[in-house]
Amino acid sequence: MSAIVLYPEEAEKVLTHNLKPRYADLAEFDSIRELEASQIYGELRHEIERVMNTVVCENYAENSFYKNKPSIKAVAWNLERGIKLDGIIKELKEHTDLKESDLFLLTELDNGMARSGNRNVPHEIAESLKLNYAFAPCYLALNKGSGVEAFIEGENTTSIHGNAIMSRYPIRNAHLLSLPNGKDKMKGKEKRIGCLRTVIADINHPQGMFRAVSLHLDAHSTQKHRHEQIKIVLDHLEKLEPKLPVVIGGDWNTTTFNSSRAVYSILGYCRRVLMGVRNVIQNHYPHPDRWFERKLFREIEKRGYNYKDLNEIGVGTLHYDIKNIAANTNLGDWVPRWCFWFIFWAMKKNNGVCSLKLDWFAGKDIQTAKGAKPKVVGNLKDETGVLSDHDAIVLEFITNKI
């Protein structure tokens, strides 16, 4: 799905809307079907679609940076809403492995959400780092979020959540691609209108144009559904002209679990205990491509994309610790509390921690730059703790057309 692209003078205006007084009324429905059949949705549909089907672009990159660089450095990072935005910006500016990157494929950015201080996260990052960006809304949130987010003080304003591409070089042909939901987003405590949107754009690098894709796959879904989502993205990319080298990066939620319903997650967890806790933690969570998510990764390779050479294989990007009260609260929104004893018991066999590999790069007609190695960048913290529940991943590459 393509979208109208708006530029700086209109960027703030386009995501401003008059829907806030109706959030509570919209949240009364328990399924998207009920919502879309309602009178109130009929009244608001045009305004909702206007906001949700727009890619917002602003240009802050300084022309002085457009130098003849022999390689392209990319960062993919799930920012966990941008809740700790000041720390995130500081690390992107100063961290040895992140600063002076050319391309940022960012997922989970808020605009006008109480949990992130009602800040415009993509705008503030781009302005602070002097980047061009394209931001695509995914969800209009009808409440403050899940887990501990529900107890945040204040109220949402624009209440938008989405994904972005940011670049030090000109962004061309930015558009979004909608992906089908793995579950009804109106069911449960966290109610949202919309779906995950992939952001796609051509980057006018001095060494030649390439195509960038910021990809977030559905967390509350099946392995089969995530496979279907990646097929939709690859099908779309095959149709785009001109043919360009492609880099895809983001949070693919390759948890190894069927998380479409709590009962399936619980049964999956039991299966993994029977397989051996340490076996799964060492050989499957960091390597989802070996078995549980293999169809997704085989699809990527079948379409001519490489992922094995573009990632630090076997290194997790999301870390779960049974001592983390916030994570346990979030988990409690969709897993019954009685399951926690069983989870804690199993996790104690591995000192209460495990790491999953959820964040990935893939590419076509690209390769790692000479002497460079893909890297997971962890331990990104401020004085209050980690900046996001995900680690960043870094790739320095060249295109085969350079």
C-alpha cells in the first residue's frame, strides 16, 4: 500500500486530529468487526484513515555529510516506544558502534503517547541527529498501553505508534506496506486500530541508490503468520521498479512461539521444557532459523536474500530475566498468573535468564564491507536502566553495484 508523503511544513499538521474525545467510545468494542460495523466508526472513518495512511517525511540531514563513503553503516533497533528518548538520542549520537551511522531502521516509535511523555519520537530523533526520516503510523492506540504502561500518569494526545526509516542521505519514494494482524487488536486490554506497517524507501547514497526496509513482524501471532507476513513484503519488493540492492532490518519477533493465544504459548512452553530447558535456550532461542521459524528464513533465502552473513549469528537481542517486574507485569496481560510458577521453575535451570534472537538484517545484492562484522550492540543504558527491551544490531555493507 502506498501513501501520500508530506514534508516539514505539513508534517506536524497531518498527525494532528480531533479523535481524542472519542478514544473511550471506540475502546468499548471487543472486536475490529464490531468496531467497523458501528455508527461511531462510520462517523470517524475518514479521519482515522487520513491519519493512518500517511507517511510523514522531514529532512534535517546536513549536506556537508554527503561525502563519498565507501560503505554504508546501518542500525536496526526496536526503541520500545521511545520511552527513554533522551538516553536513546544520546547513545545514537555518542556510542562507538552507533554514531555516524548512515541508515537507521527503527521500530516501535510513539507520537503523542503518555507512556513516552507525549513526545514526537521520530521527529525528535531526526532533528537531534540531523537525519532525514520517513515515519508510518501503525496503530491508533485507544488506551495507554499494556502492562505497566496502563498506570502511567497523564493521557494520550495524538496516540500514534509506528515505524520509521532515518538516513543521512536523501530519502526517495517512501511508502508503507500494511501487514495482516496476527490477532484482533481490539481484543484484550490493549485496544488499537490499525496494523503493522512496513516502511520502504529508496536511499540516494553517493555510491548509488539502494532500497531500505524497516520491518516489524507481529509478536502475537503464529510462526506461520510471520512467514506469511514476510512473503507479503518480499512479493511487494519484487514488484518495485527500478530494481535496486535491498537491505531489510528490524524486529521480526522470531520468538519460536505461537503467541496468537495465551494457551498456545503455554503449551509451547511445556513442549520446550520437555525438549530440555538448556537445549532450547542454547540451541533454539538464539537460532530460531534452525527449527521453529525455519520456513520464514528459508523463504528469505529462496527469494535470493542473504541473512546468515549479515547478522551476528547466535547472539540474542532480547533478554528475559524472571527478576524483571515490569516484564512480568506485561506478560501477565496475556498469560495467566498461575503459569508464572512453572515459568520461574523452568528458568531457574538457567539462572533465571534467557536470550532470544528477534532482530535481523537481510539483503539482496549487498554484502558486508571488507573487514567489518555484523554486531549486536547491547548494554545500552542510562542511569535508570536499559533504554529498550531490545538490543540494537549493526551492519556495515556495500552494494554489489558499487
